[in-house]
Amino acid sequence: PNLIFDIDVLVNKCIKENSALAQNRSIKIKYINPLQCNIFADETRLRRVIGNLINNGLSHASKNTEFTINIQKQHDKLIFNFTNIGNPIPE
């Protein structure tokens, strides 16, 4: 597995892999603050996690809305924020 990679490249791959779902549901994917930095992690596993979060977010978003991805760097951590508009999850 690739252990050092650019997180921005990985996120863009995951967006591309889910672009057909977004298009079918008329959802615009908005990637805020692309963060070009190399990280040390298991790329395959992180790709699966990010891809699943994007897929779930698109699957449960209302049609004709926007799905937002935002990554921020805080000290030595990356904060991922995925936002969609859809029906609330019942308690």
C-alpha cells in the first residue's frame, strides 16, 4: 500500500468515483479548500473511508442540492467535514 500521498489527489479520486451518482441525483459536489499536502497513512483504507462517506452523503442527500467537502489542517491533524441536505435521521 502507498503510505505517503497527497490528500488532495485522493479526495479528487473519490469525488470522480462518485460523480455518476451525484449526476444521477442532480447533486453538485463542492470541494472547499483543496488541501495539497502529503500525509503518511494507508491510502487504500483511507480511500475506502472517504469514498464511503461521499457515497453515503450523496445517497442520502435530497436531489438537486449540494454536497460539500471541506478539509482543514489544525496543527498536525486533518479535519474532514462532509455536508449534505436531506431528511433528518430519526432519533
